[in-house]
Amino acid sequence: MDTKDLLNKIMENVDSIGHISAADIPNIDLYMDQVTTFMDKNLRRGSRYPDADKVMTKTMINNYAKNDLLPPPVKKKYSREHVLVLIFIYYYKGILSISDIQTLLAPVTENFFQKDGGFDIEAVYEEVFSMKAEQMGRLKEDVIEKYDCAMRTFEDAPKEDQEFLKLFSFICALSFDVYMKKMIIERLIDGMRNTQEKDGNAKKKSEEK
């Protein structure tokens, strides 16, 4: 395996993966089949196995609505706002639990979903993804730095094992980074959940008086 060549191909793949702009989402309500087709067409490129993976299925979407991650459709149709929420869920579902995603998205859907005028969920979506270009640049620099560092490890290992061990070192460095960031995200969500529970209890007590 030519590790350097593999890294270059991965980075090229990263460059080719864009995000769905709010302007790309149809300005009409969609039926379930149309939603899954749209998601598949626009997000399949980022799948690990593009020829086999399902980006989002009917069962998944029904479960998201059932677990209060996604507001229910209106007359079996999904709005542009529904699609925006589903895109957030798509990126979260690989690293967070259903409970964590629910905690994270609840204030977003409650405060910004289908609001007439003012700051709505589309504005939230566009603001979040406005950071993409800068973050992708930093990501690539960080990956290259970790790669260079990993290639300097195991210089004293047996020659026949060095290639594998260096690759193993590189994967470990990337994995530790993911582990730490996931832990930070979970702690932040725990804080959000505690705040939501306190606010809910305070509201309940106020209503009981």
C-alpha cells in the first residue's frame, strides 16, 4: 500500500464533497419518496460504500419523527424546513445517539422551524455551513500534520513491519482526535439537557401555581 498516494486520494475525495445549499432544496413540499431520492442524490457521494449504502430510508425518517427529532409531516408532505432538519440529522447520526440528537435539535425546531419572517431554520442552516470552507482548510492541514507525524514513528521497528505500524499510528492519531471531539460534544449536550430539564421543571412549577 502506498500510504501517501492513499492520503492524496482521500484528500481529493474530501475536496469533492460539498454540502447541500438551502437554495438547492425544492421550494415545494415533498412526499417521502421524493425526500429520500433528494437526500440520496445529494449525499451519496460522502457514503463509505456509495453503491450499497442507503443515505436515508423511509424507516429512518419515520423513526426520527416518532422520536421527536423531526417535526411531523403535514398531510404526508415534507417542507424545505423538514429537509434542512434531516440534513442535520444525517451528519449527527454517525456519532451521536438518538437521545443526544433530540436534545440538540429540540431548541432549533422549537424556536426556528417554520417561522414566518425573521430568523428561521434556513438562516440557522446557512450560518452554520458558512464556516465550511475555513473548517475544511483547517481539517486538511491537521490531517497532513498528523500524517507527517505518524510517518516519523516506528523508525526502530523491523523494516517489514514499518509500513503497517506507521499507518496504524496515523489511524490512532485520527481516532484519538475523533474520540476527544466526540467526548466534548457529549459533555456540551449534557449541559444543554440539564438546562432544558431545569427550564421544563421551572415552567411546570409556574403553571401549577
